[in-house]
Amino acid sequence: MALPKRRHSKSRSRKRRTHWKLKQPGLSVCPACGAAKMPHRVCTSCGEYNGRTILEIND
């Protein structure tokens, strides 16, 4: 098996790793209450999904 002849520099490794960042989650607006929510999931503030009440939220 081949081995590297020379050590990779820190800058070379860090250049490769610049794209390892976290992405911001895509958010959509709940049509019932207007709160920000993850798409295709039940709204955590009002408990509705696709025009139906799925969760009973107690205030």
C-alpha cells in the first residue's frame, strides 16, 4: 500500500476542510399561526399540520 512521502501542511488540510460547515435549517411559515417551523412537520406552537390539529397544545 502506498504511503505519503511528505506530511501535508496545516494550510492544505484546512483548505480541504473549509466546506465542512453546518447548514442552516430551511424554515417555512405555519399557515395557521404564522410561526416559523420545519417543513413537513407539525407546528410546535399551534399543533397543526396540513390544515388539521394533530397535537393539543396547552398554554
